[in-house]
Amino acid sequence: MFTSHLECPKCSASYDSEQPHQLCVCGSPLLVRYDLERVGARMRKEQVACRSPDLWRYRELLPVIDDRNIVTMGEGMTPLLKLERLGRQLGMTQLYLKDEGVIPTGSFKARGATVGVSRAKELGVKTLAMPTNGNAGGAWALYCAKAGIRAHIVMPKDAPVIPRSECAIAGVSLSLVNGLISDAGTIVAQAVREYQWYDASTLKEPYRIEGKKTMGLELAEQFGWELPDVILYPTGGGVGLIGIYKALTELKQIGWVQGELPRLVAVQASGCAPIVRAWEAQARESEFWENARTCAFGITVPKAIGDFLVLDAVYATQGCAVAVDDDDTLAAEARLASVEGAFVCPEGAACMAAIEKLLAQGWLNPDERVVLLNTGCGIKYPETVRCDPPVLEPGDRLLA
Amino acid sequence: MFTSHLECPKCSASYDSEQPHQLCVCGSPLLVRYDLERVGARMRKEQVACRSPDLWRYRELLPVIDDRNIVTMGEGMTPLLKLERLGRQLGMTQLYLKDEGVIPTGSFKARGATVGVSRAKELGVKTLAMPTNGNAGGAWALYCAKAGIRAHIVMPKDAPVIPRSECAIAGVSLSLVNGLISDAGTIVAQAVREYQWYDASTLKEPYRIEGKKTMGLELAEQFGWELPDVILYPTGGGVGLIGIYKALTELKQIGWVQGELPRLVAVQASGCAPIVRAWEAQARESEFWENARTCAFGITVPKAIGDFLVLDAVYATQGCAVAVDDDDTLAAEARLASVEGAFVCPEGAACMAAIEKLLAQGWLNPDERVVLLNTGCGIKYPETVRCDPPVLEPGDRLLA
């Protein structure tokens, strides 16, 4: 299609996109570059508007060459909901939820999986391996099953348990590790070297981010190609935030959006906030976070390989990074459900807690157009909800 | 909008749709009737094609009068996926999955909830109650929370546990019962009489089915307004099947589809198959099924109030009713995931098992256009998957 090459955002080295590549020789992730002039000349907004409601509607800005390699389960075009009641409670006039729970596998990881697996298939990959905090593993397991690619998934034993079922029923190889995602990553790196498997770790292949960036494309389209003022994103590996920034930059280059980009906010948990610490020091990279721990397990990433890209995007958009306490996250989860009916994952709830914090600090203006990105459905996290209903016998009476 | 009245399909009595009604005086459910001539004159396929990808795109065929009463979370326009690999394994050329797991709350019950709750809100309902096998309770709890309606939910204690979390986090009143949905129904009926609550039990209010019918509208649109040959539907209360039949009949009346309706197949479990038994006897109604039990808990309905409507739809379309064993259902669930990457609920998997049975019997022709309706996501049923992964220590090696 319109892919021109792979490019290193650190040392600017260029790579042939028709060959499988992992990291740059300098150690940085690689990014896919497109011939945006040709894309701009060919792609029409009115055309896109009538395509099927999934992320493949942005075909020209995606890296798969042959349609027959696309491994899709109808993922994307997730709801953008205005939170009227919660907005009123907070005095906000334009509060929005982008709900990534409404997607195959119940999390935004399906976006990375559909594009990453499709491209892996196209490049002839037979076996891949990846570390995961749960949801990416579940998604890649199922998409790999559909593609006929063998997958080896390694996740922390404390990760939420439902993604284990996704891996098991997909029939892939799953291992737990008595440690964090960083430990899982070390095990995968060793296996990749030993067996020459394709390394599907976060940002170690350049295509997952192309799937994630479609969240940015959709937000632009759903807002009628006008951009919101602020996007809050729960940040572990940060691929979604980097992807959204990449998407909006590409849209600007093809002339589909104008003006300032939204301020991007990296939301982390107080128990694992390396990006926040780096941002506070105005550093370009983060330091490994010791003893990482949070109920928002998906963002328990002590040191992200793409940390500098996350920080670049935050700095470039006059965004910020903010850490929230688990108690506030769980309270926000309950409030979103009881006021707006949205049962979100703890990572999404962390963004709601961050909104309240940033409002109180005056960093957010209550009349700004603010998007809370919820990365997954709450039904994958039943353990975050206390529930102790009474048990009746047949014929018992219900109390009013 | 275009609602004309409520009508009893049994005794033809007519009711004012501007008043809240439950059952007909004769005991039958009521159906919503529209002024289809006016709908046909006003609604355009090209218009619908450009509306937002949720079930409210069929606004003219839905019963809510004032848009401000719509309680929506972006539900509908779920993926219709061609199952190429599984089709090839079975020698089928046109096997499709309609995946209702990709919807808020992870099950098709969100359709009934969005329309039912919106209309309850419009009619001024303050408190409602309902028995449920789980997913409807979870969905109505969350939609009621958003609408500001108090809800009392009663479900069997053996129902899947995740919907309990949905009820709890929504902040509604949840009770379990040491029995089946029929026992929950008796408790709700008693409370409704005692406290004058709105009864949101299956088909005891006429609007839930209007939400469910949108599955039929979407299938017609997704097939380019040509109808498939066969639709298989996991049948407990049967509202979806009745709804799909109603939808396709309405589309015929406004001239949007032509020809034979698809043969509708009611799929049940061997451990609870009252509709199948009735169909085998060519009866108009079913008998209460004693000691009902199946892993597909959502279809554990010993006697459905709308059984005669389900049977009518099956007879009218030259469909059939078929029961499958739990072992076959669980095997089909694993096969759908490992071959197509689709982690479906056991109820959806039962339809896959039924397809294999009907193919073997020659009832299905391998070249027919066959739709398997999966009513919810598998991630709500982690207990149906065996998973016992090895636990590694940091630094351990992965085996190839």
C-alpha cells in the first residue's frame, strides 16, 4: 500500500519495511513511515465515513500490503460517549469516554493484535513470543490462533486471571512468571535468541503501534475531524499514547486536521510511576521503578522501552504526567459505573481519578473537551468489585 | 415517532403505547406495532448507512419518542465475520458469526437494556425488578444506573459470577436464589405485586424485544439487504429469536427485503430443551422442563413465557429446534477459539455444535449462507476453560 520504510526515531536510521525487523541497531523501537503525499491524494473523508465500522477503514494509513493477510475480528470504531451526568457532577461541560472495552477480547490490545498479527503473517512469521501483563497476551493468543501462528506468551502470575483463559482456549503456549512483566520480558528475550522466534514484545516489532494509533484516527473522525483539547491515557508501555500522537501528526500532514494537537496526559499509578517521575524532572527518559505495585495491573511497567517517545509526545503537546492512588482509582471505577453505567477497567478508572486531580489543580479547565480513554472492559476485572448479595430460598420475599 | 399501539399476538387486543403496560389481560406478552407505511415513506437505506454504528441507527423502527430519553452506551452494529477456516474444515462455503460479545456489558442483553431502559425512563418508571440468568441483570443494572432508575435484580446462585460484579458496581439491589430463573421469577412477581414496581421480566414489558430485534435489522443490513438462509440462535427465553423474526417481517413490510425469510433454528441444551420437545411434537407451546441443567447457563429456562412465539417463528420459517450436549458445546467453544480466534460464550458455542449436528443430518446444506449468533463474550465465562500453566522463576528458560 503506502508504507515507504521503517525509521528509527532516535538515530534516524532507515530500514526496508519488506523485511522483518525488530529494534534498530541503536536499540530504539522502529516506526513505520508512509508516503503521506500519496495517502493524502488518494484517501477521502467521505469515503472513509461509509466504510465498515472497524479500524481497517483507515486502510491507507495501515501497513498491511495484501488484504488477504488481514486477520480481523471486527475490532475498532469503539463508542465515544459524552458523560453528561458525571460531567455535571464535576462541573465539566465536555467530558467524553472513549470505550475500548467494546472490542473483541475486551481490551484495546485487540488493535495492536489485529495489525501486528496481520503483518507478522504477511512477513511469513511462523512462531512468535511475547511478555504481557495479561490483555495483550489474550489478544495476541486469539489473533495468532486465527492466523495459524504459534505463540508463546509469558505473564506475571499476579496478572488478572481471565486472560489466561483466553490463551488456554486459543491453544497457545502460556507460562506464568513469579515476578513482573520485566521478568517475563527477560525470559522472552532469551527464548527469542535461542529459538529465533519473532519477538512481539511491546515496540520490539514496529506494527503493533500502527494498530494502536487508530484510536487517534477514530477520535479525530468521531469529533468530526476537529480535535479535543485533552486526552488522558493510562500509561504502562505507552504504545497507545505514542500511537495517538503519531496518528494525529499523520493526519495533520495529510491536511485532515488543523491547529494544536490535544494535550496528551500520561496517567500512572502512584505505585508505579516512572514516566511521572521523569516528567517532573523534565527528563527525556525514565528510570526503572523498584517494587512496582498497583491494582491497575496493566500499567505495572517499571521501565518502558518507549519511555522517551511517551515523554516526547507529552512535552510536544504541552501535556503532563500524573500519578493517582489505587483508592482513588477504585472509587472512580465505582463512580463511572453507578453514574454512567460504564463498567471500566482499573486502568481506565485511573484516568477518571486523574481528571479530578487535574481539575482540582486547575490544570484542566472545566469547559475543555476532555477525553478519558478507557482501555478495557471491567468484566475482565471482577476481583476489583466487592459483592456479597443475600441468598434467598424459593418462595422468599424480596425486601423493598 | 412511529409507534402506533401495543398488540397482543394471542388475542389481538390493542393497548395505548403511551401508558406503561405489562402483559395482556389474556396473559400473553404484548408487541409494539408501528405505522410501517409512514416508516417506509420516511426511512432511506442510504441514510441509515451513514448513521453512527450502533442500533439507534434504526431509530424509526424503535419505540422511544424523545431522543433525550435514550440511554445508550454505543451498543450494536456488532461484527459479522465470515468463518473461513472453520467453514473449510466443515466443507461449508458461507459460514458466518454474528458476534454479540463486542458490545457494552459483553452480551446481547445490552440491546434489550438500552431500548427497555430508555422506554422505561420515558414512561416515568422509578423502580423496576427482574429475574435473570446473569447477563440481562448485569446489563439492566448498568443501564438503569445511567438512567437513574432503581433496579432489583434476582438471579440463581449458580449463575455465572461476573454479572454479580456488574450489578454490585452499578449500585443496584442484587439477590441470589437457591434455585432456577423460574424461582427468581416467582420472587420478582411477588415483589412487583407488593411494591408496584415495574416488571422488567422477559417479555412482561414490550420494549426489550424491540432492542433485541435490531440483531435482525443489522444482519439484513450487513448482508446488503439480502437475507441469509439460516440463523441459529441459542434459545432460553427466546426473545432474540422472536425479535429477529419480528424485525425481518417489518423489513419485508416496508419493502427493504424480499423473498423467503431465513429458517430460524432454536438451539437448546440437552439438559433443558422444552422448545425442542415441543417442536418435535409439533406443539404450539412447551411444557415445564424438570431438573434443568446445562453449562450454557443463559439458556437454562425451563418454560419460557414467549414459547409460543418462538415456535410460531420456527414453524413459519421452516426452521427447526435442536438440542446439543454440553460436551459438544464445550468442544465447539474450544474449536471456535483455536481455529477462528473467537472466544464465545457457551450459548454461542452451542449453536456451533448444532451446526455440526444439522450438517450431519443433512438438514443444513454446506453451501447455504448460515449465521451462528453468538450472544456474548467468552471472557464472562472463564470457568468453562481449563487452564493450568507452568509457573517460572525470573531467569528460567522457556521450552520450545
